[in-house]
Amino acid sequence: MDNIGNKGISIIICTRNRASLLQECLNSFTNQSYSTDKIEFLIVDNNSDDNTKEVVLQYQSQLTNFKYI
């Protein structure tokens, strides 16, 4: 059985055509004091037609445990 306490937290962000707000949100995570290696980031893109994917790719290398769906 997994020890849930060792996994940290999961942050799930669902978005559609909100690239600028998503960028602000992800920027706040990269500038925090809590270790982001204990956070799982899931970005769920609901068929955006703006530059959401490009914004996500910017942060993918800065945040560990990062998935774009």
C-alpha cells in the first residue's frame, strides 16, 4: 500500500483559452518556497486554440512531475 503522506500534493489545472492566466498561475508556483519536487502538476487543456500549449511548454522544464493532457 502506498504511503500517501510521502507523495506530496497534486495540483490539477483545467483550462481552455486562458493562456495568460495560466502563465500567471504557473509563474506563482515557480516562485514559491515550497519544494516543487513534492508537487505533481497536471495541466488539462480542453481543446484550447490560443497559445496555451506554448505557455505549458515554457514551464515544463522548470517544474518537476509535470504532465500536459
